[in-house]
Amino acid sequence: MVETLTFENPLLQDFSALCRGFLFTSPWRSLTTQGCFTTITTPVKDGAALGGDFQQQLQQHFASARKQGIANPILVGAIPFDVNQPSALFIPESYQTFNRADLNVPQTAPEETLPHVRRRTAVPDHDAFTSMVAQAVAATQRGDLDKVVLSRLMDIATEQPVDTAALMQRIVAQNPNSYHFHLPLPEGGALVGASPELMLRKQGRDFSSCPLAGSARRENDSQRDRAAGETLMNSDKDRHEHKLVTDAMRETLQPRSRLLSVPTVPSLITTSTLWHLATQIDGEVLDEQENALSLACLLHPTPALSGFPHQRAQRLIQALEPFERQLFGGIVGWCDDQGNGEWVVTIRCGTVKGARVQLFAGAGIVADSQPESEWRETGVKLDTMLRAFGLQ
């Protein structure tokens, strides 16, 4: 089977059909897949090394796919927060790319498709989370590290199994400018979400990234909303947190880049619920053998997802968080056999399996962070998914 490029297809008019495989939407290039040629669960701990085991395996899988008649194979899926854990990647039998402006997404889902919630549990609860944040603040004030990202889950049990296609329909309709993803998982269920953050996009030798760090809640009143954005832009705490991310990314990308542009001043972007500090990074690779996944693995996880320095932050995360993040805080996307592709950060997301849903949100903790404020920030981030369930 072979892939088809941008197309006119009634599939775009049937949203539920798109959610039978991997679905990824982006303002650059969107795609949907059918079937599975082979799965790849190898951890990407050496995925940034062009001559490493993972990249060699990937090229072997691409070669096998071409031998079986897949002319231009593509790798899709997700990589966990901890790169030592198994990946959730596969090469589909076929795929189509499309312009997401052509995607027919009904603006409302029938009420009967909304799940009736039996139980909602915060993991950890309010007191445990604010205690975690207080410990992380103390660690940054001691100079143990500069920043750590702490997260929490919302564990939801529903009366009936969740219709993931209806859920995705609501996610896309309510967050039209985000990156949307639906990934069937090997153990059943799906990873779904609307990420605002581009980890890495590559086309030819050109690449770009747009890290987010520092956020503030949107306001209903337009004047207060603009003021919230201006306050964020002028916040020493949030600007410091953001600079830690962009400085680390500049240092990481520089040796692999022929050209690299990292602005010194961030810009403001918005989602439906939050203002974010963002920096548009652009560059050109030094080695034409680089691919979208090798660069994404080079960056992942950025200080926006773990902290800085990374190893110290990861140890503190393991000590404080009462769960394994798995795919939460990872990356999701695609890479073709020509090296082009796009990977976004797995945030504003959840996993759905039958009648159980887990939602994920995190916040960057620095020396000036306030535990109660971080609880509220993660709550606002969870709103993206809770609204999709009709539960906000």
C-alpha cells in the first residue's frame, strides 16, 4: 500500500472515521493513518544519535516498508517523558495528509455522547500537591536546581465507556488553534489532546521550535484579559522561568545547527484558557542526515517539561510525584523517511480506556513560585480537557 498526498476525500467529512487510527492536526500539515505495518517500542534514549541503535532500527524499518510497497513510509506515535521507557510508535500501512481547514468538525457533539461521571479524583490531592511544590521551591532556593516541573493527574471514572471520537470532536472544536492528536495505544484505549506547544518541526534542512514557559489565566473581560497578558510579560518570575528554557535549547541546538535564531525577548500567545510566554526558534541543520525525530530527541525533555538542570530535576520529579508520567509530558507526532516531520509536547491531554480517563497538567516551579498559585495554574490547564467532557 502507498500513502496519498493532500487529497479530496469523504473521510474528512466523517470525523469518527479519522479516529480509528492515528490523527494529527497542525497548521503546517495534518495527517491520518490506516493500518499498521510494524510497531516500534524501542526506547529512544539514544534517538538523537544519527548512528545510534534507535536511528539504525528506524532506517531498517523504513527500508522494510519500502520493500513491501509502501513508497514513502512514515513513523507516527508518541515518546514517553522518560526516554528509557518503551516508545509507542508505528509505521502505518497507509496515510493521507490534508489541510486541516478542510476538516469537517461539527461544533457541538450530541449530549448523549457526553460521559456521565461517576467519580473524579485529584492525584495527588490539593494538600499533597502544594506540599510537593513547597519542597520544590525550597530545593530551588537552596540552589539544588534552577527549575523543576511538577504535575498532577485528574482520574475520572464514567458510567459508560467514553466515545473517543466524540471526545476528539469536542477537543478540536473548543481548541481550534492547538495541535490535536489521537493515538491508539498498544494496551487499548487512546491518547488524546490539544497541545499548544511545538517541540520540533523540520522541512528539508530547516527546522523550528516554539517552547512555552510561563502562563497566566485568560479573563472574560477583554480589558482585564489584555492586562493579564501584559502582567505575564512583565513578570520577573515567569521571564526567568522562560529564559531557563530558551537558554538550554540554544545551547543544545547550537552544535547541530548551521544557522540558529533564538530571540532574546519572548512573545505572548494564547489558548482558549491561558496566556503563554513563547519564543519562536528557527534554524538550519548542520548535517543533512538529521531528521525531525533525531532533533526532537535531542531536545526532549526540555526544561519546560522537566526543569533545569535536567538530571537533577528528573530525580526530584521521581522523588515527589506519586505516579509515573508515561506518555504524559512526552512528545507526539510524525517523521517521514526523508527526515521531515513534526513533534509536539504531550500536554493538555489525557488517556481514555473504556470508562476510565486520566488527564494531565504540570507547572514550572522556581524559587519565587507560590504553592497555591501552582495548584490553580494546573487547574486552569486541566480545564481544556474538562471542558471537552462538559465538566469544567
